[in-house]
Amino acid sequence: MLLNKEKNFISAVVYVYNQETQIYRFLELVNETLRNSFEKYEIICVNDASTDGSIKEIKRYASAVKGNVISILNMSFYQGLELSMNAGVDLAIGDFVFEFDLPLASYSSNLIIDVYQRSLQGYDIVAAAPLHGKRTSSKIFYAVFNRLSHTQYLLRTESFRILSRRGINRVHSMSRTIPYRKAVYANCGLKTDVITYDNESYLSFQDKDTLHKQKDTALDAMILYTDIAYRFSMIFAYIMMLITTLTGIYTVCIYIGGRPVVGWTTTMLFLSFAFLSLFVILTIIIKYMSLILKINFNKQKYIIESIEKITN
């Protein structure tokens, strides 16, 4: 706990989707930490169309908190972590904004303050990352992504992070929508740091909807922020070019040494050249399409149903 409370206004954005059994304890941790350390703060719970009693638990905890520090942002329907957190960050007014992707109290309050203190040392984005318990699928994704992307910093599994207002403004100036926040953060050109902490396991409690949405986000991130699609198309084009070339050579050999059917040689040479040209053109088109997708994100950002400011 800080003896003299910090003057910076702090926003904490918490993603909530069917975390009825964890959200109350997590809000206790976050609220107590911020109350003891900062003069002014807010907690924004982004309800991604939860179907359990998560909202009831949030309101139950908020009823015991003095003031109007807790707000609930209700998404119109389930839209996933990325769009929901974008909505929460857009609503936040703090000088610094915490992003809690999962409301699980798997770390101490000291870590939250350590992340904030590190940001004051000149880092616009600071994340807290667990050392153990990462899912195999996540390890594979980050390994492939980091190898094929050209981001300034390597991506990894994170529990939460803090962003300065300058960092948020920079990210928003880079694109109209943010389909995958961590990739944009890693490539925004500002100083970023990671604080690792020892943990026994990294708990996730994710259901089928969340896992399915994560797979979609991972695929979108691979296409938008890496050149995997271009590399795949180039490899496939090279293979087809090789097959087409061998077919052309085989056709010439048959013509010279055999007795081909009348018109067969001309037809095969024409088809070989035509398919070769087609694959070259398709490769160029795919490259241009990938560039256009990276530059223009015309997807609607998110849809909000309501915002509740809970006051006692």
C-alpha cells in the first residue's frame, strides 16, 4: 500500500463472461488495491452477454462499495474478448487503464501495483505474465505468430496489462478497429515491458463459446499480422509451377520421342502455360488483398446494449 495515494486517475476494465463464482472475489481484490493506492479510480465490468449470475454478483459487491466507482457495460450479444475489451477501454477515462482479460485472483495485489510502478518508468504498456500453466495451444500459437510476424515485441500469455493514455491514443490512431489488441500493442512503436510472476498454474475456466471465439481471433491475427497466408500461397504456387513445368517437359519429350495424338502436344503446352500464368496472377492478387486487409479494417467495432453506473 502506498503511504501517499497516487494522483493519476486509474481505470480498470474487467472482462466478464459467465464468471459467477469468481467475479466477487476478483472485484474485492481490484477494488481494495485501487482504493488503497489511488485517490480516484473506476472499475468497468464489461458483461459480454453472460447467461449465469455474473451481473447479480457484480451488483451484490457494488452495493457494499461507497461511491460510484463500479460501472457495468452490457454488450448486446456475445462478441468475444477483443471487441468487448475495446468497448471497455473506449469508455474508460483514466490516465492509465488496466485491462483484466480474465477475472481470476491468481496473483497478489502487489503485482498490480508493481505493473503500475513499472509504467511510471517510461513504459506505455506493461503486462503481467505467468511463468507456468500455459496451454499447449497457446504456446504453439505464440511460437508460430512470433516467428512469422514482424512485431516489435514478442507476444506471450498474459494475465493483465496497463496502458497509458498516450498508448491508447497511439493504438487508436493506427487503425479504426483493433481485431487483436496484443499484436497492435506490440507493434505500436512505444516502449513495452513484461513482468513475470511465479504461479502454480494458469487457470482459465473457458467454455466452448470462448474457445471457439479464441480460435477465430487466432486465425484472424495470423492472417492480418503475419505473412503466413502469403507464404502458403507462394509455396503452393511454386509447387503448381513445378508440376506445370514438368508437364510441359514431359509433353515435349513425348512429342520428340513418341507418337502423340494429333493436337495433344499443342493442347498440353497451352494448358501448362495457362495454369502457370494463373497461379502467378493469383499469388500477386493474394498479396495485394492481404495488404488491403491490413490497411482497411471495415468491420463494425462493437454493439453495446446499455451502461449502468452503480452509485451508493
